[in-house]
Amino acid sequence: MAPKPQKMVIDSKKRKTTLSLKSVTKKPKFDSNSIQTKVAKKPSVLTKHNHQQKEGRTGVKNDDGTGSKKNRRLETKELAEARKKKRKKHYTLQQELAVLWEKMRRRNIAEEDRSMLVSEALKKMKGKISEIASSHVSSRVLQSCVKHCTQDERTAVFVELRPCIISLATNTYAVHLVIKMLDNATKEQLADIISALHNHVAAFLRHMVGSLVIEHAYKLGNTTQKQVLLSELYSAELQLFKDLVTGKETRLVDVISNLQLQKPSVLRHMTSVLQPILEKGIIDHSIVHKALMEYLSIADKSSAADIIQQLSALDLVRMIHTKDGARLGILCIKHGSAKERKKIIKGFKGHIDKIARDKFGSMVLVSIFSIVDDTKLVSKTIIRELEGNLKELLLHQDGRRPLLQLLHPNSTQYFSPDYLTSLGLSIPSLSNKGELHGSEAVADDGNNEDANIPLNEGGKKDSFKRRQELLVDSGLAEKLIDACHEMAGELLRSKSRNDVIYEVITGGADGILHPNLNEKLGSLHESIASVAAQPKQDEPEEEHLLENFRSSRTIRKLVLNCRAFATVLWEKALKGKCGIWVEGHSSKVIKAYLDTSDSMVKEIAKEELQPFVENGVLSVSLTEKN
């Protein structure tokens, strides 16, 4: 009898399990469709109540929805305005200022009317300027007021802003007002603002907004004020005690020597300051470029190599628009590895034309042409982009420099001493040959204009071979001759843009364009001679090539230094016609045939020109310099 109850218990458990499984498989009572259906059929009491309240407020039934939409929008706008008034202390004032600003910033408004509007706006803001300066709208109004107000009104604004200048300098909107104040500040006010920035320079340079104020103050300051701002980046002592800096020391090496600072301590402090700036990518400012240059002048080999590696990984295009930034770019190319150089050159892709036209950026391209041995990479990335805007670059004062470097490298005739100084810079700790220190550079005595200064220390390839691969083998020289052929008259008459065509006609330094391009050069010589052979006119639209002040001097120089051109010009334009050109500016071209040191050129013209010499029409000086 005992086993039967046990079976019944087991059976009951099985039945319970089966039922529970069936209950799970059943359709749930409250699925989404049934809920939506019930809500649609029978609205809740709360929905009805809210609907009745809205109808009671508007007084219009929401049958078609068109009558109440406009009212609801107006209500929403009124509520938003009410919230803004509660949340913003000076909301009403800002609205009034915005209306005045729209009037005062018009271009066609009279100065008297603008002055009245500016005075009215400043009266409304008096005593509240520091509170509303951080607002997007009020900051713009204040900028216009500072720009157009009188000096007394500007002084009043400065007095109100002076106590909170530090907090405003890091505000996204107020920073523009601080910059405008710097632009319009008197000498005393500028000194006061720079004094207020003391002990905040390093922190502000790590701030994306605050760094703009430091950079602007640095650009506007005099030499002493610049040195004061820079010195805070050198050591903790100078950051705390600004009176230690006299402003006479222009280099960090001199500061360390005169103040007897510990070089390792200065190096550690500068590393802690500059490292976060580089990590954040704040590399656009000239004060940062200057600080990095000074850091590299005292850095040990390991620290200097780290900086070069970091700078090579960054976007150097953002740096090379300043003098020190371009020098940093040159140092990265000179002391960087092949991989780092490749990274820098590829980063320039798409910006070559802009870099070439920049006063300092063109220095970096010149250094690349002088140092980098990977001519295929340089041709593919840089030369190809230069070819696309070759005619414009020939007429640009800075754009022609990279071309001149290939035609006549490091010539003191085309590059200023400061330019060559920048190209000759090196980092003392990374120099293998004991190169000169800091801001010193290899310099020429200036007596020989054709002297080539050996500034391509970073490359291993022969300099002439590198030039030939970049200029001739890449096809640039052929396109350069074609461009000179098309623009010959314009280039020869140009004030300071005839250097490239002169070098092309003569074949470049060391005859780099010969003999591969002799045929095209001959065609260029004949083209210029044909223009010079045109008859002289009494009232020409354009001054004749031989009578123009600048082109006559360039042609004279070509006669003295290029036998092939002098021969073609004589045969095609001057032979039998010298009597027409022995007076005026053209006489200098005629005299060049007698003054030249080339006996062959002198011989072809001697017989025809001798009568003019005997009659005193032409005077020849034997000691005349070429």
C-alpha cells in the first residue's frame, strides 16, 4: 500500500509542470496591438482633462488643428522668453544691445550716427560690462564699441575689464573682446595687460582659447615685453620673479649665463611646459616656435631627438608661416631620419603652392631641395605641384625662390644673409661635424656673389646629381623654359622677377641645363632676339625691350655672361642697326659687346662698333666690372 501514494505525488507534479508550460505558450493578454486598440477606442480621463484645459485656454476647438497651432507657437515662445528672463540676469539688456548693434555695424552708416549708437550702448552697459562680456551677443557688441568709440570711452571700458581680464581671456566669446582691446590699447594699457598675464603664460599656452591672447600680446609687445613673456617658459624662478629678466638677453643661453641658472633645471622645466603643448597640437603660435628654438639650443641629444620626432609627426604646415616655425621645419628636415622626412613631405601635399608663396615657408622647400636624397618622392609630391602654377610662381617674389635654388643654389645674389642663416642652422647636440651654435650660421664674406655655401649637410647624395634629378630628369626644366618663352617680355621688364629667366637663358649654375636642353634654350634665345629685333617706334604702346630700363640691364648682363645668347642677339637684332641703339638705355647693351671678357663675342661686334668709339658716341671703360 505504501508505493501508491508516491506515484500519485509524481503524477501531480508532472501535471503541474505540463500546465505551466502550456500557460507560457498561450498568447499574452496585453500585447502591444491590443493596448493600442483599447487606447484608441477609449481615451483616458487624464487625456480628456488635458484636452479640455487646452481648449479652455485658447478658446478654440481643435477640430482641424489649424486655429490652435499658431496660438500654441506663440505660447511656447512666450514661455521660452519668460524662462530666459529668469535664467539670464541681463537678458532684456542684451536684447536692447542686439538691436543697437544691428544698426551700428552697417557699412553705409554715417560716422556721427554710429558714434551716437556706440555711446548709447556703452551707457546701457556701464557698470555691467564685466558681467555681460562673456555672452555671445554682448561680446560682439562690445567689440564693435571698442573699435568705434572714443579714446575716453575705450579707457572706461578698459578700467571695467581690467580686474577680470584673466577670466575673460579663457572664455570662448570674451577672448575676442580681449584681443580687440589689445589691438586698440595704448602703450600703458598694453603694458598693464601683459603685466596681468604674469604667471599665467605657461597655463594659457596649454589652453586652446587662452593661447590666442598670449600670442596676440607677444606679437604686439616690444622686445622687452616679448622676453618677459618668454622667460616664464624657461624656469620656475623667472616665472615667479619677473624682475629678474632685464630684456637685454635675447637668447636662452645668455639668460642662463647671466642669471647663473642651472641648465638641467631649465631643461626639465621647459620640457614640462612644452610637452603638453605639443601633445595638444597647439603649434600655430610664434611664441611656441621661439620657445622650441631656444629649447633645442640647450637640449641634450636625446631630448632634441624626441622634439624632432614629435614635430615631424605633427602638421608642420601650421608652423612654417613664421620665421622660427620655418627654422624648426628646416631643422626637422636636416636632423630627421628618412622616415621622418618622408612623413613631413607627404604632409605638405596639397599645400605646396601656398608654401612656396610664403616668405618663410619657401625656405623649407629650399632646404628640402638641398638635403633630401629621395628625389622621386620630392618630384612626385613637390615638383608636380610647382609645375601646375609655374607661371604665377615666376612672377611671385617668394614663389621663385625654390626655382632659383635649383638653378643657382645658395647664391648670395638671390638669397639674403638672413635667409642663408636660416638654411645653415643646426642643433648643436645633433650635429656630427661641430656645426655652429644656436642662431649662428655658415656665412659668406659677400665678395663673391656666385659662391655656393655648403648648407646641404643632411644629404649624402652629390648636390649636382640631386639638382639634376629634381630639375632636369623630373621635366621641370623643360616646362620652365616653355614658361619663360611665353612670358619673356613680361619677365625681362619686371623689376625683380627677371632672375629666373636670366638663370634659364644662361643654363643655370654649373651648366646644369646643358647639353640636354640646348635645343630648347636655342629656341628661347631666338625668341628673345626676335622681340628685340622689332623696329623702334616713336610712340609705342609698350616700351621696346632694348629701351626699357630693367630689360636693357638684364640683356646687357646676358651679353656679358652668355656667349650663345650674345651671338644670336647680334646676328638677329643688332647687326647693321647699332646706329639706332647707341643712345639711351639701349646703349648699355651695345657697350656690353665691347666690355665683355669673351674675345669671340667682342670680335663679332668690334668692326661695326669701332667708328662709334672713335667718334666718342660710345665710351668704353677697361676697368668696368661685369
